[in-house]
Amino acid sequence: MRPIRRVVLPRFLRRPARVLLSREWRMPRHAGLKALAVFAAATSIAGVTLGGHTETVVSATTAWAGLAIDEVEISGQSETSEVDILDRLAIGPHPSIVTLDAIAARERVEALPWVEQVVIRKLYPDTLQVAIAEREPYALWQYQGVVSVVDAEGDIITEHVGGRHSVLPMVVGEGAAQKAQAFASLLDEFPSLAPRVKAGVLVAGRRWNVVLVNGVEIFLPEEDPASALIQVVALDDGHGILSREIAAVDLRLPNRLVFRLTETGFEAREALLKDRGTRRTGA
């Protein structure tokens, strides 16, 4: 027979070991059931965590506990749809005010075309306040066949132009959006002309052609366009020349106005000259 090997404990462990061996140990009642419950709970928690459903569970739990978002108060918007704002808030199927990421929600709402700034406030236990500051439309910009609403800096707000934007000044051409303020300031100096202007066309990024509602074009010089425009406005105030059969007025040459007639105007002028020549010959 093989000799029995005994384990010899160190001296400092012998007394605690004798105390433990002398006690009568009993398993608590329902220990197995409790252990099974703990194991099941731990398994569930691990499954939720590993499956990425922690936020969903927390949202559902806090919403059920009375912290659900029952009301969303939206203010400050006029061009932006409330439906679009609610969609960007992404409050989810279990709208909990606790788990809503206000910073991420603000960034999503600010990505909407008209929105410039957003402030989101959580009012516990169940209200979300969303304050919208929208961008100010300044002008319409037409370039390569596309008309856009732009702000004062020339940045595009949207390409969806509605009838309410028809009162905005229109600028046309490459780079015209960034110079819309300069064109609008020029027109402000001529209140009798401004309501009759259809658009300003930026030519070569340097000077403007003013297109009137009746189709007449005014070619402005690059330098000091206001002084040049004074001449044609004065003539129009006194003689209504911009309402006659004129296709264009060229102000690009210093101290000179060049008128380009329409076809009808040209024919009328030729007839007038012919009539004058006939009268002189007859005389």
C-alpha cells in the first residue's frame, strides 16, 4: 500500500482551520433556487450588454418609472417643419428624458438647411424644450440654371425657393451671391429705381448689369457705378426714358450714355428719320 500523504499547514493557519472544521455547516433554505435566479439575472445583464441594448433597456425602464418625454415644445422656427425637427431629435420608441443625448440631438437639428442655432433644455420629469434660431434669407442667387436662397454672407440656405421669397433681390452669375450686399446697397441709393429692378448680373466678377422688370438692361461701369447710375435715373425721372423702346443703356464709358434700341424702337427711329428727310426734300 502506498503511504498516506498528509498536508501539514503552517503554524499560523492551524488554529483557524481547527475552528472552521469544528463548526457545523448548513446550506441556507432555497440556496439552489436563489443561485439559479442570480445566475439568470447575470446572464440577462451580460446578454443586454454584449448585444448593445443597454440604452434601450435603460430608456424603457426610466420611461416606465415616470421620466418619459410626454411633451416637446418647439419655438422660433418659421421655415423649418416641426416634423423634420422631431425626426432629427430621434427620441426613439421609448422616449426617456434621462437617456436623450441633448448634444447629439442639437447637432442633428442644426444640420437642417434653415437652422442656424439650437438650444435644447430638459425640464424634468417629462418636457423637452427646443428653441430654434433660423438663418435670415437675404437674396436669391441664380447660377448655372439653379436658383438658391442665400444669406447675407452668400452662403446657400436652400434650393427650394417658394413664392414668399420672390420679394428678395436676385443676383446672377458666378460669385454674385457673395456680392449681393454690395448690389443691394447700390439700389438703396435709388428708391425710385429699386422696385423696377428684376436682377443684378455680375459680369466677370467685377461689375454689374442691372436688368429691369420690363427687360431694359443698364450696363454699369466697374468704378463708381452709383455716379453713373445717377445720370440715367435723372433722365428717367424727367423723361421716362426707361419706359421707351430701349433695350439697353450703356454707362461704361465716362461721361457718355449709349442707348441700344429694341427692334421696334429701331424701326420707329428709321421711319422718323425717313419722314424728316422726305419733308426736307419736299420743302
